[in-house]
Amino acid sequence: MKSRARLLWLGKSPAPAWVRKAVADRWDVVNSRSDEPLAGQLASVAVAVACPNGEADDPHEIEKLLAAVDRASAVALVLLPPDAKVAWGVLGRRVGNFVLARQDAEPAEILAKLDAAAALQPAFRNLQAELADARNIGESAGGQLKELDEEMRLAARLQRDFLPRRLPEVGSARFSVLYRPLGWVSGDIYDVARLDETHVGFYVADAVGHGMPAALLTMFIKRAFETKRIVGNSYEIVPPDVSLQQLNAAICEQNLSSCQFCTAAYCVLDVSTLRLTYARAGHPEPILIRADGSAKSLASPGSLLGVFPDEPYTSASVDLAQGDRVVLFTDGLEDALGDPTGQGQSLPERLAGFRGRPREEMLLQLTAWIDQRPGGIRAADDITAVVLDVG
């Protein structure tokens, strides 16, 4: 009989009966021991469940717990009470190898998130091994490589400062993001911004190329992308096609010597009518997944940005409904999830398979699937996806 995977319960009290019952068919629950190093305990299990109990709203205690998980290259499911506002706010903005869930979640949701966390575990451990190898090479190469490494770390931190620190919630619109640079810095950039009380704009852009030139262009894109303009004592929301036209002209005007091209897709949602207006510039077509599971690509004409200053772009519109999902992504996701034989599911079909599942779970499962493919840790391109759910 095949042995079941082990789950390490990280809490001041033993795992409660409802948790043991929820996972009884698929997991063996092991309570953590305070008299043994946590790293060794984490190394012997498939996944950990962190339940801060009375310290659920103490970010310092939670941070210490997650730091131990990070050091062990483990993945944890963190269960939080619904009213732990500080913890939800802190962990919602923290990047790390953990998955969040409410303590009162249904057993099926707990199991789904445990499966997602367990699927990510091998990828994190492989990545940790690769980082250790790279660190050893850096130490043997001397100070110059260390200095370059530090400069790249600073560049990566600067680029991330250009990304939204918190995704807005406007009306019934809710967002999640998958952002995976190929290296320290990325040629992808995204933004999600409240434009007024009833409009939210979101885009994904992809600079052609990799490394520092592409990353620098993304920062220019962020500054040049106009979504709203002041008119006298009022304002107007810039239509997606006009935004792309202006961005294209701005890039062409720079006359860049390298990495001067990029693609983009930009959407504006009116949450009062649920009308989505969108435009593309040489970018993969956004995917609309209806509540009934049907999926289609949102087509609109438009070529690369940064080639011809007077290139026209065209907006199109579609009416959304409760339960619909829209996915904007860069071609790195297409490449990572595509079927080279052409015999498998298309990307819209693959994404439609996650209908009814939380968008965070969909992104976690996609990440795990990418990492488990041959060469998945060393992806061939930056990968970015912005997911909109209409609640």
C-alpha cells in the first residue's frame, strides 16, 4: 500500500480534529515539536500548515514563522481567522512561498490549497539548490561578481517599486497577478489602477528582449502610459486605443538604440455597467472565460509599439457578467503552457478548466505546472499574467 504524504502542523496547539478529518483520506498530520529544529522537521514533509492561533494578528510572529519556512525551502499553507485584518494586509503584500486560506474555509478548499502548495514544494527546493550553487560560484569568482550581483539585486528592487504595491478593489472587480522574471530583472511590466469610482484600468506590457535594456524600457513604459488626463477642473479617462497610440509615439520619439520595441494589452472596465473596453499592440489576445466555462480570445488589431510613430490602434468592447474572468498575459505564459505538438488543449481551454476555482488557486496551479515541466525552473522568457474576476 502506497504511503500517504505527511503534513507538518505548525501551531502552538495540536492540529484540531476538523483539520485531521478534512485531510484524513490523503495526508498524515504530524504536529511540530518545539524541542527539535524546525528545518529538519520541514525537510521531512511534503507541506506545512501554519496556524498562528492567538498570534494570528501579530505580523512579527507570523514573519518569524514564515522566515523559518523560507530558510527550509518549504511551502506552507497559512490559516488565518477572517477578522485578522493586519495579518491579511501584511501577508497579502508579502512575496513568499506560502498560500493563504481562511480558518473557516470548507474542507474542499483546504485540500485544494494543500495540493497547490505541495505541487510547488519541489520547485522551491530545486531553486534553493540552484541559488546555493550560484552563491558558491560567486564566492570563488571574487569581489567583482559579488558587486555585480548586488547591483542586479538593487535593480530588481527598483523595478518592483514600479509595480503596484496593492491591487485595487473597484466595485465587483477583483485582481490577482502572476509575475515571474526570467532573471533578476524583467522585460514584463503590469499595472492595475483605479481610475475613478466606477472605472479600473489594467495592462500588461512586454519589452522585446531580456535583461537590463528590456527592464529599463519597462520603467519608461510605466511613466509614459497615460490612462487619465486633467481637463480644466475635471478629468477624462483616456480610451485604450488612444493610450496605446500615445505610448507608441513616446517610445518612437526616444529613438532607442536597443530593445526599442514592445507589446501591450490595455483594458478599462466600467464596473457600473460591466463593459470592458480593450486594445492591443502586437500582444497576445486577452482571454475571456465565461461563468458557464466557455472561453474565447478578445481580438483587436494593433501592431508592435515603437516601430511606426503614427501607427493606429483600435478599441473593442465586450459586456461581462458576474462569474466571468479575464486573463491578460505575456507570451512567456503561452510558451510555458503551450503544447508543441499542437494536439493538446489550447491556452483558452486550459484556463477555462479552472472555472469556478479561486483565481489565486489557478495561478498557483499554473506555476506548479510550469515548474514541473522539463526546464521549468529555467523558463525561456519572463512570465506575467493579470487575472480579473467579476464577483
